[in-house]
Amino acid sequence: MKEDSEKMIAEHLFLSREENFVHSSFDQEMAFYESICSGNIELVRMLATPLCSEGYGILSHDALRNIQYHLAISAAMIARFCIRSGMTPEEAYHLSDVFIMKADKCRTVSEVHAVHKEMLEGYTRQMRRVRNSRVYSKQIVKTMDYISDHLHSRIMLEDAADHLQLSAAYLSRLFKSEVGMTFIEYVNQKKIESAANLLRFSEYSTLEISNLLAFSSQSYFIKIFKKYMGVTPGGYKATYQLPDFQQEEAV
């Protein structure tokens, strides 16, 4: 039995080489798992690849079974990374079981893709809560969740306070007391972190990123980016030597 398994693996590796099969970049794969563990849903969406796309091996010649197998492997890998980053084993494996069972009930490949997307975002949101709950009160954790969910719109203290059914003045004081910065400073910091990831991992221009993250103007976005990152968006993008770089005027 062992010899048969080893023979199958050897044949698979041989065929992969013959077909010039290229597996996903290890660095990008690690960045993907770290983005889940950090609770960065924006980066997760950016780095995630559809199951069974280029870079995935073939585990079954039945398309539905193949993608279900890959989802189970993905769930197991993510659970282990999340446990290493602070999620309890009980919670991590429970989530894994839930999504594997959901995938098992799927009858089409597209349904499994939908479960995969739900699984990535579910683990990421929970890791964000795990990390924040170590330091902050429930009210501040919920405020941070609200900010993360609204990075692509204009985020106002009053709207967050209404969402949490608190007064704006109380939330402002509580936020500054626990986080050590004002509400708007934290919002800007998170928007700039998202902008930096877009500059590193996408082809969006400075203007497109400014609009995507709902800054009032491109010049204001560049000013805030330089304040937090020490360089302009163009300078930051050049550091990572991304293609199609176009230098914008420094502000």
C-alpha cells in the first residue's frame, strides 16, 4: 500500500514537471495566511486565489470532489495558522468543521467557491476580534469592526456612535483613552494601511486608491499617507518596484 502511494506521488510530480506546472509563490502564500491572522480582510480579499485556479494540484478528476478536497485542506491550514496566532483550538477547529460540512453539502463548484469566500472572511473577522479583545473593551472592539467594515466610505464618529447606540462624546473619550489616539487618527491609520497594501499588491493608481478609500482629494490622501508612512504613495510604490509605476507630484 505504501509503495502504491509513493508511486502515485512520484507520477504526479513527474507529470507536474512535464506540464511545467507552477505552484503559487511561497511568499505570497505566507502573506495570505498572515493577512487572515492579522484580521486584515482587505488584504485577504486581495491575496486570495480561487480554489483550483493556477497553482493548485489535482486531487480528484471529479471537479466537484477536487474543489471540496482543496477546501478541506485550506480549512485545516487556516485553522492551524489561526491557533498559532491566538485563536483557541476549539474555536478554530469548530469553524473548520462548519465550513467543511457546508462544502460537503454543495452540489456545484460555484457553491463551494461561495463557501470558500465565506470561510476566509469568517476566519479573518474572528481573528480581528481575537486580537482586539486582548487589549480593548467590547465597545472599542465593535468600533474597530465598524471602521474596518467601512474603509471604502467616509467614516464619521457620529455614525459609529449611532451604530453602537452611544453618544459621540462618550465614544470619543473612550476611544482616545483605550487606543491612545483619536477616532479620526485611527481611521486615517487604517485607511493608509489599506492604501499601502493596494500599492504593493494591486495596479491601482494613487488617484484610484484615493477615491476607493473615500479621501476628500488626491492631495489630501498623499499628505496623510506621507504623514504615516514617511514617503509619498509614489515613493512607497517605487520601493517595491511594482510595474507600471507612475510618479505623482510630491505634496
